[in-house]
Amino acid sequence: MYLALLAALLAAGTDGSAPAHAGRKRPGKPPMAGVLNINRASEAELRLLPGIGKKRAQVIIERRDKRPFTSLDELARMKGMRGVVKRLKQHLAVSGDTTLHPAALDPPPAKAIEPGATSKSAAVAPPEGGLEGSRSKAGAVPPL
């Protein structure tokens, strides 16, 4: 009896289609825009890329300190990096400046403001009679 109950609980508690850690999903990194020079990037900059954590960033830095990368293929030949390089190829470079930044933080294009033009919110005049009567009298302190 106890064995049947235990077997029923185990069968009900596990669904063979999902792993046990499926409910604990880590939040992903934001999408990135721009290019990262792997020969000059700091560990923090390398870690901005999805698929590159602390350990991979340290390994990349150790390798490039011995001899700078001359191509992305050299990076891809490192253990465990082929898929990452293939996925991030558009964001990686071995020369030039680093321009990598989160894509979600791109400012919207600025609107041109014509001289002399004002919006209603920018040109608000005080009410007639000034601001004296604009506040409620409840709880007001009488003048001395």
C-alpha cells in the first residue's frame, strides 16, 4: 500500500517532458547593438554578450594577453566558443573601436524644434489674479 502511494506521488510530481530546473529560468541579457573589439574589451564588456559569462570572459582575456586574436576563427577554435562566435559574429571584431551598447537603450530620434513655435505645455500663463487664490485655504496659516 505504501509502495503504491509512493509510486503514485512520484509519478504525479514529475512530468517527463520538462526538466526539474525548468521553472527557474534566469532572466536573459538585453539585446545588444554595435560591435565589441575582443582584443581590447574588458571583462565587464565581454560579459554583456549573451553566452559569455565570467569564466568565458576570463578565458578570452587570458588567451589574448598571450597573443591578440587576428580573426574571429581563432576565437571560435577555443573550447566551447564555436557556437557563441557563430551566434554573435555580427557583434564581434578583432580591431577597431568598441561600440557595443544595449539595444533597448537607444534614444528615440530627436524631433526638430522650429524657432518661435511653442507647445501648450511650454507656454502656460499664470491664472488671472496671480497664484494667490490657487491653493486651498484648508489648513492655511494666517499671516502675522
